[in-house]
Amino acid sequence: MKDLEFYKQERAQEWRNELRKSIKPKDRTSRERVEMLEQEALIRNSNFEEVNLGLSIEIAVSEAQRCLDCIDPTCIDGCPVNINIPKFIKKIEGEDFLGAAAVLKETNTLPAVCGRVCPQEKQCENSCFYTVKLNKPPVAIGYLERFAADYERNSGQVSIPEVAKGNNIKVAAVGAGPAALAWSADMTKLGYDVTVFEALHEIGGVLKYGIPEFRLPNGIIDFEIENLRKMGVKFETNFIVGRTKDFDTLRKEGFKAFFVGSGAGLPNFMNIPGENSINILSSNEFLTRVNLMGALRTEDADTPAPMGKTVVVIGGGNTAMDSVRTAKRLGAERSIIVYRRSKEEMPARIEEVKHAIEEGVEFMNLHNPIEYSADDQGFVRSMKLQKMELGEADASGRRRPVPIEGAIEEIDVNVVVVAVGVSPNPLVPSVLSDLEVTKWGTIVVNENNMQSSIEDIFAGGDIVRGGATVILAMGDGRKAAAGMHEYIKEKYLV
């Protein structure tokens, strides 16, 4: 790690020196969008240190100067938690970095997290005036959000959002993922006595078990959760609502309403021959073992994860990219993505695909697994792939992958990670017979306030959507908090 630290410091100083020479007063629209420093690909693909290295003060200020401070800031409409984007960016331009962080925390519970993992290119940045009207690269809103949050954390002058006087009304969340964390912040600000129940031993949900530290360091998550504790949010881990205690027991203990943010942790498989072979596992299991339990990263890991010379990951989303890049870091000689559509149609963030390619990941696009073969001991040893071509567009608007008759390829493989989607956690619906759910197992809610068919239960995130981004889950949590507040006011505070 000494070499990495030296590299980071050396490159950052080089960039600062060049930037000081180049920053001159000029028209905002003539400035080029900033690029963030990254670890070199052949250094980072063997460590779990964060790939993106952040912005210097000079670079952040320069990028903030690109913001046109639009009269109608459409970027805000593109943000699921409605951050006042021009306001926080103007704070950075004026070098009031702590003020920028405070603006972010008015509506965003996890700014350092969102600045790292949110798909800004599809949301706020996609609604930026530069993109919509000028056909130019948008302001780097995500980079600036990360900068402001990191600056505050490193400064030691961390602001805690103002909390209303307590109303002594107890409310609870089931699950401690991003939806519940956003909900807990808003409910605490409104004066409620908030408890978050988490089945696992760590707080954070998918942030902790699903996203590798080279994209989102655990220390960042822990810091933001600690801020919630300072606001007054209480967390109970190793607590399964419906098993440790049921909803009726919690109601008797004084809880007036519940937010269910239990996520979508049930992995999907393809149900093809040989899929039960040893060393074929879901991306959920693989990433949880590595991220949360230290498998293969520490000598005394309690829960091992399989690894071998050739690791194939099935899928094209962010979870697939996280899995294949993790396998590379754990020593796989060949880390391969197999995806039935073209590279251009992959749902993963463009940045994640770019990073994977740079790190040496191989891509077998327009291929689909149809069968696995195992050795005498039951370990997977090879897989057959059906070559595909693109046909007519399907309901998603993407061209449908169609098998090419007779075009089958077989490759050797030691480990297969299946990342083809997830289904909702079934526990809460299974213990609430009156709860309305869809045929996919997601909870049915009123989209205006996220209230379920049981009046004191609200829900959001993947348990409602089936699978979505961190920021969309947080938006659900905020909407549910507003809806729950109105429900409690009408029922208990009249």
C-alpha cells in the first residue's frame, strides 16, 4: 500500500500544479468537464482500495464554476431525493465547502455514499442544462457531491441536521438499507422516536454486503450511519422482525407505525442443467461472503468463498461488474462476463464497464449459458454457451437476443457467479396475511405516500420495486416518511 499512497500523492500534486496554470476567468460554458483521478488499472485490480481518488479543492471549484445556476434547475427534478443542486454547487464555487455539505444533508442522508454509487448520468446529470440544451457534458454533480461530503468528514467539523423536539411517538423500520436509512433521518428530524431493526450484524444493507470497498469503502458507510446515531436514530442488529418479535408484539411495546425496507435479497437463478454443481453461486452470496465476512481477504475468515483460475459471472448489471472485478482482485487469472446482449445494452454504469475493461476483465457478449458440466466430485468444470444475435425490440425497448441455431461454444470454468437479478425478501409478507403483494412478491403501496394495505405499515426500496438503485430506494424512504407523518398526525396528534 505504500506504493499506492505514493502514487496517489504524486499524481494529485501533478494535477494541482497543472490546474493552477490553467484556471483563468472565462465563459463558464467553455470549460471542459473535470475528470477524476483514479488508481492505475494494473495497480488497483489487485487491491480493494477505492478506485476513484476524489477531487482537489482547485478542481472542485473549477468544476463548480461551470454551473449556470439555471432559473429552472431541471437537475433537481432528476434527483430522487430532491437535493438543491445549484445551491450546494454555488457553495463550492464560493469555497464554502462546509456549507455545501450542510445543503446536501437537508435532503440526503448519505451524501458521501450517493456521490460514489448513484447513477448521476441517468438522473440529475442527465437533466443538466448542458446536456438537455447545449449537447455538452453535464456538470459533474456526483463528483462535487462526493467532494463536499468528503471535505466535511476530513475537516472534523461535521454538522448534524436539526431535529425537532421529541413527540414521544415510537416508529420502527424493518431492515437497515438505504431506504430505511433515509426514512429514519426524516422521521427523526420530525421528532419521532426511531428504531431500525436489522437482521444482519452490520448496518447498511446492500451498501455493506453488496457493494465492494473499491467502489464504496465501509468506513464511509459507518461514518454516515454514525451521524444518524448522533441525530438520535437507534439501531438493533441480529433482530428479525417476524421471528425475533412479531409486529403485534412491537405494537404492544408502543410502536405506532412501521417502514418495511427489507430489500430484495433472494437471488434468481437460470434453472439450466448442471446449475446445482459445486462452485456455482449467486452474486448475493459471493459478494456478501467477501464484503461482509472477509472471505479470501483475511486469513481467519469464518465463511470462505470459492475461487479458481477461471471465474465467469453471468449478467450485465452493476452487481455483475462488482462480482467480476472482485474475482479479479481475489486472484482469478481469467475473470469473464457472459451476457446475452451486446456491450452497448448492458444496464451497468458506463464507468463500471470501463473500469472492468481496464482491469483486464474479459467480455463474452451475445452469449448465454445453457448447461454446466461437473467433475466426479461435483465441482463445475465447464459450461456450454449459446451464441446470440439481436432481433426485434422487446418491451424494454432493447433488441431481443435470439439464439443462433447450432452456434454453441464450450469453455472451461472453475467458479460461476450468477448475477441475473433478485427477488424480494419474502419474510415480512409471509408473516402478514393481510398484506397485499404482487405475483412477484413485492409489497403493493400507494405511490403517493408508500402506505401498504395495512394502514400502519409503509414500504419502499427493493421490497416494493423488486430491484433498483440506492438513490431510488432513498427517495422511497423519504416519501414514506412524509406519508407516515401525515398518517400519525391524523390518527394520534389531532
